[in-house]
Amino acid sequence: MNLAAMSPTHRTRRTPFTDGVEGAGVSAYTVYNRMLLPAAFESPEADYRHLKTHVQVWDVSCERQVELRGPDAGRLMQLLTPRDLRGMLPGQCYYVPVVDETGGMLNDPVALKIAEDHWWISIADSDLLLWVKGIAWAMRLDVLVSEPDVSPLAVQGPKADALMARVFGDGISAVRFFRFGWFEFQDTWMIIARSGYSKQGGFEIYVPDTALGMPLWNALMEAGTDLQVRAGCPNYIERTEGGLLSFGSDMTAENTPFECGLGKFCHMNAAITCIGRDALLRVERDGPTRQIRPIEIPGDPVGRCAHHWPLMADGEKVGRVSSAAYSPDFKTNVGIGMVRMTHWKPGTRLTVETPEGAREAIVKAAFWA
């Protein structure tokens, strides 16, 4: 959506980096966790090519943190997810499906273990803070649940390591995938993780003070001039061809982790006491009846899948496409679909009903990148 079409209010929050985003010529926004999230700069196609070639700085402040602090922080964290957290050490990041009492997905955040009694949950778009507060209160847990003043800034692309080393020092290269370290900027220590919502590699900087937003933004831009750094944002084409799921679009509370291809993050042993465990045990035993699959739509480029497109076989609906885009690198339309088990075998040919008419769709064995 274009910002000119929006009516700004206190309910739609600017971020510590919005001035930089606007100065860089953002052309479209969306709203995510009631905050502005840039959606495009030059164009989705041009932004895609730049992301894969150079380095971008993304304002992802909308990835709000749910903070758990106190003696029961670890216990609460395990109640929220079926992923076994017992071996997780401070300094690690885990991708964790968060489920409700029916086993339905409530969020798919990244959890950061700062200390045994201190966690951050870096959330997708949902009111997870309220759910976590409710669980803590109902269980009478000794834990404080809050949203801290922490705003993530992502640096993504093949030149991300070079740019980050110029601002934070060569030690940044030692941070391993889905690990984090503490680094100093203007006398303030902040967490930096090797993670991000792209397949191009990079980092997420957890900026702990709104006042540091624009100084850090400017420092990254100045340090990366010869690297062709520019402002960017999560790219719809790149994340679709890579199979990076979007909560609220590709999966909702109607889907279990097993339907979303996240069964490997569900550890249904007796030591895991997460909410929804009994429901997930039944799904694990019986298997899902539908599941996320890569979908190719051959032929001319399709428009962006703003709403779910039905997948049909012999006049019967057997699934839906939730994300689709034309991939300049793979020269085809790439998609993410939820497909009934009777039709999810790779190579199965279906029909997808797009706003421009019916098109052939092929179930693929793997995503493209």
C-alpha cells in the first residue's frame, strides 16, 4: 500500500529508522505489528536483483520483541513451543513454532536466549505478547513479560559481512549462523545475530535505544558507499522462491506446524510440556492431511498473490496458493501452496485459479533457492 493512501495515526507507529527509509525513497509500505514496514523502493524486481548482488539495510523494527525475565522465563518459553529448548545455550537463536491449545500456529518467531532467566522472542505479525502474558498470569509464573524498546535493523546480501565489519569490527565474522554476539556502537552494547528473512545471508541488529536508530542507519550507509549499499526490505520474490513462509499468509492458526513443514521443530517427547502437546501428538501419529508445497506456475508472469488462489483438480478444490511471483532468475512463476495429501506428490499437475484466469500449476519437490 502507498503511504499517501494511508491516514497516519498513533495506532500506526513510525520506527527509529523511518526518516532514513523515507529519505531513501520508499515507494510502498505495509503495516506489520501496527508499525510501518517498507514494501518496495525502486520496484520489487529491481530490489530483488540488488539484494542478490550487493547489500541492503532493512528497517524491520516491526519484528517486535516479547521479553521474558525472571526465574520462570525458561519454563514459560518451553510452554509456548513444541521445540525442545533444553539444550539451548545463551547466545543461540532458535526458530520456534508457537502453538495454541489445538496445536494451531500462533506465530513463528526466532527465540534468543540471552541468559537462563532472560529471553527475547522476535515475533512475526500477531498479538503474541497478549497470549504470553495470559499464559504467565494463568500459570502464576515468576516472570515479567514485556515489550522492550528494541528495534531490529537487518543487513542482508552477499556483501553484508564486509559492511558490518566496517561498522562493528572484524569480530562480526566470527558470529555463526543463528548465533548472536554483543557489539558496541556509540558506547552502547547491542545484540547482533547472523540471521534474517532472506536466503542471501546477513545479520539482524537489535537496536536497544530509539535514539540510536538514525545514527546507526547513517553509519551503515556511509560505510557502504563503495559496496553499493542501499535501503531495502523483505523481498516478496526472493522469499517466495526460497520458501520462506509468511505467518498470516502462508500459515495461520488453522494450520499445525506439521502442515507447514515444520515437523522437525516439534519434539513430542515426555519432557516437553508445551501447550497444545496432546493435539500435536495426534497429528504426529496420524500425519497431516495437507501440507505446504512448492508450486510452479509455468508461462507468462502472474500478478502478486494478494489473496489465496484455489488449487483445483477435476473441478474439486485440493488446496490453495498463498504466495506467487515471477522469478527473474528461474524464469518461471514460483509459489507456495497448501496442498491436500492426495495431490501433493511432486510432479502432480493441478489448475490454479488466478484473478487473470485459470493456469496450470505443478507441485515441485523442492523450493528454488
